[in-house]
Amino acid sequence: MIRHRPLGSGHPYAHDTEQRSPVQPIAGESLRLGVRTSAEVTAVDLEYQVDGGPVTTVSLAPVARSSRGQSTDGGHLASAQARQARQAGGWQTEIVAPAAGTRVRYRFVGHTSSSTGDAQKTRFYECRSATWRDAKGDVLDLAGDAVGVLPGTQVLDDGKRVHQVRFALPLAPGERVTGFGERYDALDHRGASLDSVVFEQYKSQGAHRRTYLPMPFAHVVGGAGWGFHVQTSRRVWFDIGEASPDRLEITAEVAAPSGTTPLLGVATYAGEPAAVLDAFLTEVGRPTELPDWVFRLWASGNEWNTQAEVERQLALHREHEIPVGNVVIEAWSDEQTFTAFRDAKYEVREDGGPMRLADFTFPADGAWPDPKGMVDALHARDVRVHLWQIPLIKMRPHPVGQAKADARVAIEEGVLVREEAPDGSLRPYRNRGWWFPLGLMPDLTDERAADWWTAKRRYLVEEVGIDGFKTDGGEHAWGSDLVYLDGRRGDEANNTFATGYAAAYGRLLESCGKAPVTFSRAGFTGSQAHGAFWAGDENSTWEAFRWSMLAGLSAAACGIVYWGWDIAGFSGPIPEPELYVRAMAASVFVPIMQYHSEFNHHRTPSVDRTPWNIAERTGDAAVISEVRALVELRERLVPYLAASARETVATSRPLMRPLYFDHPDDPAVWEHPVQWLLGDDLLVAPVLEPGARTWPVYLPEGTWVDVWSGRAHDGGATLDADVTERDRVPVFARAEAWEDVREVFSAQG
């Protein structure tokens, strides 16, 4: 076996051994070419020619293998893929890409130790060298006059097609650049570089500077104030004053014949952050108001995988007098169809059509003996129920029964995202990521395909009574060679898949007379209109706590209203009591308050993030009473949150609002980036380090009242708040609003 994949797997941050890198050669620069081979291949040659000239032969060198599934590439849940990859040999070489506009034709020849001396050969591949050249002024379609483009716009052109456009916007001294979707490492990105591509970074997103929810939109705060949106769903790179401090250099993928104008739309918006955000949302879509109950506590654990366990956990909430408003059941399904409860009995529908509740029987000794009865009982206790989803047809292990029929019908009905086969034909895309490898992916950006997919879930809403869906995943579309049902290729469409995913489930819920409550971790421009979000997978560390708060603030600055995180992290060892309580206290003042824990194969001790498990595991019984008081405080805060959310939807002023929104000319707010206004009247400053007895809080101009002591403080100064009690997060109310919110805090001891 000898394999070359010119485009690689599509992993945005790693290049596979067997690909061409860069995919688009640049004249005069190094071009790496590689293959993967089976064990009998002992040597590999590259044969290539330029514009039909003489053939040049170059020997490849053996290299350490790399693949999308290995942990060095940021992957997880991929041990099987990684093992398979390590059984193959990797070979690479580098050549210098020839002059711009020239065509390179190449193939690989693998030599074996066989006595016959037979060689293994790939087919011929072609590419063209490109170069950066100056562009005319009309390659950009500029909307707005908040700021002008600097001279020197360029395009990456191979003589036939343009692949990228590069331009720059001015940065003045003192301006801060913030936004770009959900970002974990900083609020102000000036002096750094980043990009916008939807990516599943499993944990440590702040360290890797990658995100599930990017947007090519940002605020520039300071001076007159302005913002911009690069109007594309393709990948964009931003150098935010890193290479040159007075320039914000933007490089965007495009795909057009040479000479095409315009190539890229760019909108600029003038004004303070609220005006900039309002203009952006007018362009891309506004948030939809969700019901008040989303502001109550969300509880879940991946090991709550039977009806008995869900009912036990909800009973423990009642026993400990901890109010809960939402339960998310992740491990409910058969793990094949993701439409049927585990252990349910039914006849396979070979046509892949939707089922009704009456089609199922639920054994008394099964995992879910009475799903509807369970949901009805939870509703009677004012608890909403959400089920976990994944936007793939699982193909490993090979599907059987209904899952097999669904896969077959999906192919026959043409509802899947497709990819290019080696011969240039189209075949169903097989997930290249590390989670649910090789799964089929319905094109949820297409309404017909999405309706086919969600119709299978309709009975869950209409008959079982489900209130919402945790729309997990959404980052599985890798590669520019993907083809969507509307003809868009992956470089244009992949970022939009997550938006279509949440929108499809929202339409299902609305068609059943329910609010479009989805809970997603992935998204892109346009996701503002589609449900709620959480910050994704993370460890239980203080560092991750800080990263998550920054993520919420940056997402809010881009128009995401309903946002939360896995309180104190969901993965790895349980959080220490101080971290757990500090995180819980902060989350009282985050739009979505929810805790969650990962699957632990039911090993003991439990890693559930329930307050009673943390108390039992650590021997710190005070955790339960502290969490009880905090959740009771949250219950009293719900009317304020609901009213503030309505105001946010109407005005575009974020619910969880970075201080620079109200105080763009105050440089001190950037020295305290992890503080926020919750609505118009509450200022929150979470404690982000262990062992703190006091915590610095910056109060901007105005008069502020400490909600715990009732003491007033003048703004424009930093004070050290007493945080001796770990369940007491510093919160200050505007003096003008203190009487309106006093009762929310008066019941706290």
C-alpha cells in the first residue's frame, strides 16, 4: 500500500504525513510532499515535472508518523485510529515550489523487498504554484466608513485562481481589540495572532488558543471606537499588531478565478461597543429570547444513564433542598440511533422513517422502563428535561438494526455531506475527527436533510415531552473537499455546520409548540439566534476556571446571550472544595448555571460533580449547605436575569457584559478583565485563585453598593473585597438600583 492525500485530513492545525504542505504551493517556498505506506515498502521516490518538462526523481526519507488521531495533534478518543496509523510507514521530501503560474505534476513510486521487484505507484497529482501580488482596490467590498483599509492589499494568485486575500486595518495607540467569538486566553488580543475555524479542542482551549465558536468579528475599543466583520464563512487569520504594532493584518481564504472582483466583503461599524454589536447583529441575525426557566440550575452527569439513577439524583437534590430547574440526560440512547432509549424494543423501520412512542415497548427491567412517566413526574416538580444528541450516524462498530437501515436510507435519500473520492467522484463523507470516527454526517445546513433527521426525534418532543436538546459536537466537518447539498465545498461550508445543527433542532422544538432551547458548544457567525451555549470540555482547575470566564465574556461581546460552562470543570479528578464552591458562587451570576461530569465507567470513587459527592469525597460537609444557599440565591435572581435578557435582546447590550461596554474610555477596566456587569445593575468579580482572603475589585465611575454589607463605595477606584467566606463572590449594585435588588441578597446569611 502507498497512499498520498494532497489535501490531508483537513485538520486545521496539523499536517498529515501523507499530504501536500502547504496544500497551495507558493513560488520559491518549500513544498513538503509525503506518503504513508504498508510495511513491505522499503523505499519511496517522488517523480515530478514542471509544465511538462523533464521528470525529476527525488528519494523520500522515512519520518515519524503524524495523523489527525494522535494526541500530539490535539486529538482524543482516538486510540484505535492512532494504533492503526502507527502500523504504517511515513515518508516525506521537500522541494522548492517553482515559479508562479507553473503546473507541477507528480506521483510516488514505492519499492518493496519482494523478489519480483514490483513497484507500487500512486496516480499522478497536479497543483499550481501561486504568488502574492498587489491587488486592485476593488477586490474588497467595503461596507461602512468607520475606518479605511491601509494601502498594500494583496492576493495569492496562481494565474488561474485566487486562493487568499490579505489586507490591513489601522491600529491607533491605546486601542484594544476584542471579540472574535468565544476566546479563552484573553479579552484584549492586541499583540497576538489567531484564526477563525470551528475546532474541537479537547480541554486547555486557553493554552492552545483554539475555539469551538469563532467569529471573524471584533471590537476596537478606545479612541472613537469601531468594529469590523469579515463577511465570510471561510477561514480567516488575524495578526492583531503582533508583526507590526500599528496594523491589524487580515488574511482570508477565497476561491475565485483570477481577476474576479470583489473577492471579499468587509463591514466596519463606528461607535461604542454596544452600537458596534447592534450593527453586527442587524447584519447576521439577532438572539431569540428563551423562557425564564433556562436561568434555573441545570444538573447532569454522564453516569446518570438509567431512569433509576436520574430519579435518584433528582431525589437527592430534593433531600438536600437544592432547587434544580433542568436536567440533561446524556447517556439515554441506545448509542446507535441516538433516537431510541436504551433497551427499548421495537420493529426496525427499513424505510428509515420516524417512529412514534407507541412503536416502542420498555421492559420493566430495562434502563428506561417508563421514559414518559419519568418526564411527566419531573415536569410535575417543575424540572425541564433535555436529551443529548450528536450529528452523526455512528458507523463503528458496524451498525445493525435501525441504525443500519438509517445509514442505508440516508445514502439513498441523498441527505449526507459528501467528499471527493480519489477518482474525483463524490461519496458520503466519513468523519475524519477522533470522536465517532468514520461516522456519516447529515447535511444539517440543508432544510430537507435536517427535517429528515429531526423527524426521527419528533416523538421525543411531542409524546415523551422533552423540553430541549444538548446539541453536542458540531465540529466534525474537516476538509475543503467536502461537498454540501447546496454545492458549497468544505472551505466555505464547514464553519456553518454547527449553526445549521442548532437551528435544525430549534425548528423541531418550535414546530412542536416549544421554545427552541438547544445547548451547544460549537457555533459560528449566526449562532446568536440559536439557543444556548456552553464552553466545552475542561478540567477541574483554577486555570480552566479563568479561561472559561474569559470565554463567556468574549462570546457575550459577539452577541451570545445564553452562555454557561461546566461549573468547576467536568473532566479528570474532582475539584477541591474551595474551587468547587468558588466556581459555583461565580456561576450564580453567569447566564446559564450548570454542572456536569464525564463518564468514568462507573468506577469508584465517583467523579460526579454533585455537591453531595464533592462533600463525601473530600470530607467537607459544608459544601452542601454552601451550594444550597447559592442555588437559592440563583432562584431569587431569576426574575432579574429574565428581565435583563429581554433588555439584551431588545438593545444588544450583553447580559454578561465586559466592563468596556459601559466604560470604553476607562483604561483601568482592562487591568481587571475577568469582571462583568450582569444586566445593567450588578457588577461581578469572581475569585479565581486559591487561598484568597481579599480580592481586588475595580469599580468604574459611579456609586456602587456592596450587596453583602450594604456599604456604598465611590467608583473610579480598586478596593480589596473581603472574600474570607468561599461562597461569597464580590458583587456590587449600582447605587441607583440598590433598592430594587436588595431583596435578592437579603436572605443570604
